[in-house]
Amino acid sequence: MQPCSPQPIHPIERGFARHSLWIGLGIGLGLALAVLTGSAEAAFQFTNRKLGAPLEIDYRISLLDLTVGNAQLSGDLGGGQYRINLNAKGSGLIGWLAGASGEGWSMGSASGSRIMPTSHGLSFRNSKGEFNLRMTLAGGNISKIMIDPPLTPRDDRVPVQEAHMRNVVDPVGALVFLQAMRGSTLDTNSCNRTLPLFDGVGRFDIILSYKSTKQVKMPGFEGQVLVCAVRYKPISGHRANRPVIAFMEENRDIETWLALVPGTRALVPLRIYVKTMVGPLEIEATRFGAIPADQVAPDPQPVQEIIKN
């Protein structure tokens, strides 16, 4: 892998339309890596400790009402720390999704109503090859980036400045929202926020605002969810003249439904809807599994993160 210092960089060209995929798979419902292997420069190790609320959600991904893939979000929330794994796989006859798969992860801590990631990884593969990214953060700032294959400079892209890698969250960590109070009551202000996302090769903001509250019933979950309107604002790492960027920046048809994880103050998406240039893309939970924090036996062993220089 190519180690990168946090300085101006150009994002890699990806045939699967990176920005469309990130946005479409929902506020960071991007594809990523559960356990980092094969790198001489860094390794991240999870313990078996339950942090407080084991979580597992299955999703169906559809485009034009046709199933094009599935995903699973899993991990633990609680005790002021979190770890989230995300696995996704494309299927069906949609060319750029068929056969594609990815894995991702994020881990870190909670600070007030913010997630503070310390590490993030992404692996994506399709018929054209494989892309791997690893990122470490400290205090919300990017401290190290490793990318394989190496970045390819593109003159027509907006360059990433050092300031764009400060006070950010990774796309997988951005799937966890924290409200002020623990309990069963939803805080509508949880929708009113801006997520400064940096995915390792580009920076963009996801701007949310409260729309409504809905009652939802599905396997493993029955209760109210917050419906948040979503806007996309590119900052850097994108091709400014590409039609898809202009379309997504003006797009008013994006929303996410957030459900409270029992026994925590964490909210996670049950549904994401995005109008794309080829039709509606939906990510909908088909199963919700979570164990309340007060039902999880404590384990005094802390989460460990190991960095090999």
C-alpha cells in the first residue's frame, strides 16, 4: 500500500462512479473492511469485548425497484466507544453492480453528540480489480492514509487541501448518530446536523434536516423513526464539471430513516432513499437485531488498537 501524509491529494479514478455510490449507499453506507490484513504499515485489532449494544441489521439494495444487492451492518455501541462493520454485495443484471462486493469498518469513541473515529478501512472489488484504503484519525483529523492501488493524479479534479481533512468523520462511522439523551424518546434535533465526511480520497458534506416522525414495524423492530431530509455538498476530490455532481448537489429527493438502538442514545439508518440519474435507489432494512446495553455482560478488557510503524 502507498502511505500518504495528510496533504493535498487527488482522488483515484474509479469506474464504479465513486461519489454516486457513496451517496447512493447512504450517508456513507459505503463498502468497507472488517479486519485489516496484509499491510506491513498498520494493523487494527478488535477484542471480543462487547461494548454495550451488539447490533446487526440486514439491508436490501434496490434500483428502479429491482434488487441489485444486499448489505449487513454489525458491531457494538456503548461505553463511550463504538465499532461498526459493513459488508455489501452487488447482484442482478445492473452492469456496474453485478459481481461487485465490499467490506468496511470504523472504530472510535463518542464525544457529546459526535462520533470520533480513530480508524477506518475500505476494500472494494469488481471485475475490473480491487481498491483498498486505510485511514487513521486523531481528534477528528486525518493522521495517515494508505491507498492501494496508488492515487492517479487528475488535472480536472478539485484538489484536497489539508484543511479538508480536519474535523471529519469517515463514511462508515457516519452511519451512527448520537442524540443527547439515552432512552426511548426520539430527539428530532438529531436530524439537524451537517456531517463533514472524508472518505480517504475526497471531502463532501452531508446536510440533514428533520422532516417527520413515522411508525415502523419490521422483523426485530417496532417503533418510531426519524425521517431526515439529506443534501449533498461536494467540497473537494470531485470533478466539478461532471453532470452527476451537479445533479446530486441540486438533488432534493434524498432521505434517511433513523431508528434508536435499544438501551443506547445511538441512531442507525433503517431506510435510505436517493433519486439518481438512472432512477430511485433504495436501501431498506429487512431485519433489525440489537441487544439492549443492560442485557450485555460487562467485560473489563479495553478495546485495543495496534499500529505497526
